[in-house]
Amino acid sequence: RCCCGRVASSVRVWNQFRVRREHPDRVHHGHCSVTSLGTTSPNISRMGSLGKRNKELDSLRGVAAISVLMYHTLAINFPFLQAGIGLAPVPGIANNLLVYSPLHVFWLGAEAVWMFFVLSGFVLTRVAAKESFSWDAYYPSRMVRLYLPVFAAVALAWVSFVVVAHVPTAADGDTLTGLATDYPLLSIVHDLTVVGGTSTSLGVLWSLQWEIIFSLSLPVYLFLVRRHGLAAGIVAGLACLLGWYINDPVTSFLPMFLLGALLAQYWNSIARAFSFLTTRSVWSFAAGVVLIIVSILAMCSFYLLGRDISDAGWPPRVVTLPLALGGISLLLVVAQVWIPLRALLSSRVPVFLGTISFSLYLVHRPIAVALAFALHIGKTSAVLTVVVSLVVACLFYFAIERPAHHLSQRIASRVRARASSSDAVMRRAES
């Protein structure tokens, strides 16, 4: 470890010397080795709120987590709603409104997870632009931040299989027959490693697989958006469409993170384009309302337009994908510049939901499945799923996620302090 530290310090000092020699007008940002990936864009470095945690974005994560909770709760407990997710006919006016109208925004599944992806691309790109950013600190702290809660969630899911027999009965029809009935050791190993593929026993870790791969590949994303922003965006968009057309998960999901990274890279220009939302005029309020409506309609486009698109012989997911991602991007922008929405997302309830969003996402589905098997599907199971999931998510956050977050911060601080000490020693040696 000592030798590795000396080598890393030597590389950092050499990079600093090379940059000063080749680009004397460029300021080197501490231990942030972004110079090896291309210069930091003015669109990023001049962000006024770069060093602050964005409550609005945290709250959007909370909204997305609630949407996923409602998605799994309704889909598991009401078979006709599950059928509606596949664009099949559903009985009753109320159910049709719940599935095939903008009301579906309250229980979006896939689109809510895509919002997680875009938000992660946006936030990590901003984090990497901070002067205090260090790659040496980023990797261990990020992995601890993600993996420790995953380990605990796997243990909790295993307990749910031990306590509740996951055996479908005739009373539940075919709704529960496709769900996992046990949690074997091989599935547990897959879920603990995440990046090698996950099982269906816990059910939500498939998205964490892409989150972790993106986190590990962050330098590649930064290089693309800083050096080849427009071209990378076009290629990523086409790759995403192709991925959904051929059902390839790699090209379906990884380009979504690049969308968030591009939004962060060009944020100043985007913010200026939407500056009309920053005033307190009637026109600004009306424009914000219209943009929110457009965003909701775009995110729900698969359910609003999917049946007609399918009848025309086109794949509805592929056709509506640009609309959904555009709606997610628009919501992310409006949430940060439109004063009424910023105020709403900065209030206590959305902020708290954002705080526990990762915990809620990890724990809710095993709870929903266990209650459905224990109590049979229906309204009782659905209501208890929401209540129990929120309670367990709060406990999980304070017992597991928050300590993991603090540990990751301590690791990052120690790595940065060690790097500073090594650089100081190298400077003294040079002098």
C-alpha cells in the first residue's frame, strides 16, 4: 500500500508539473485529476451552487422512490393494473384513468428508475467538477456508500423468505406465480456482488447494477461530455434506442446516465435558457405550470400513446423513449429554476422522502411480496405494504444507510488527507 501511495503521489505531482508547463494559464484544482480527462468546462466550474447539496434533486429522488413503491404495490395486489402495465385492456373507468391517463405519473415504474439514472449522471458530474474532488477518495467512498446498504437489504430480503412462506395459492390466481419462492445461496451471491447480474428474489437490484457500473465508469463519461459532448449525446441516444429495440440492457440503460452528465456539463447555458422561470411574475408561473404538464405527459407517453403505437405496428417503448427521457430532463431543469416547484421540493416532506429514498427503494419490494403471500393480494396487503415499507425504510436509513454514508465520508476525508500529506512530502523533497 505504501508503494502504491508513493506512485500515485508521484503521478499527481508529475501531472501538476506537466499542466503548469504546457498550460501556464490553467489553474490546477487541488487533487482533482480532471486535467487528465480534459479541462473543466466553464459551464460546470462557474455553477453557483456547485458546493451545496441540492434539496430539490434529493426530493425528486424521493418522488421517484414513492412512485416505484406505488408501482410494485399496485401491480402485485391488483391483477388488472398489472395487465395495464403491459397495455392490456382494464375494466372500469376509474382503472382506465389510473392506467391510461396522466394519473399514471403517481405510480410509474420504469420511468421512475430512469429518473434515478439521469439524476445520478447529473449529480456525479457536478461532484467531479468540485475543486476538492479526488479520484483516490471517490472510488472507495462511493463503493462503501452503495454496497453496505445493499448487503443489509439482501439480509432483510432473506429474512422475509425465512419468516413468510412464498407459496402461491389459488386465491391469488396467477399474480404471484411468477415471483421467486425462495432465496438460494447462489442468488444471494449474485445480489451481493450486483455487477455480475442480480436475481429476482430481491427484485430491485437490477438498477443498482447499472448505477455501480456507471459509478466505476465515471471518468469515461466525463471525458465524453467534456471533449465530445454533442457527438456523444447523439451516439448515446441512438444506442439507447437500439438497445430497447433489440432488448440489450447495456445499451438500454447506460446511455441514460450520459443524458444527466450532459445536462450538468451544459447547465449554465440551460439555466440561462430557462431564466424566464426565475421571476415572480404571472407569466413565469403560467409557463412553469405548462412545462410541468408537458413533463408529466411526456413521462406518461408510453401509457397515453402506447396502444395506438402498438396497433400501428411499432414498438411502443422504443417510440416513446425519447419523450419519456425528455420529460424527465425537463422536470430536472424546472425543479431547479422554477421558484414554486423549488419551494415545494424544499419543504419538509419531500426532503425527508428524498433522504430515505435509497432505503425505501431497497426494502419495499421484499415487503410487498411477503405481505402479498402472507395476507393474499388485495387492498389490505396494498395499504400495509405502503405503511410498513415507509416505517422499515426509516429504520433502515437510520440503522444502515446513514452510518454507511458517514463511513464513506470518513474514508474520503482520510484518503484526501493522506494525499495532501504525500504531496507536501514530495514538494519538500523537490525543494
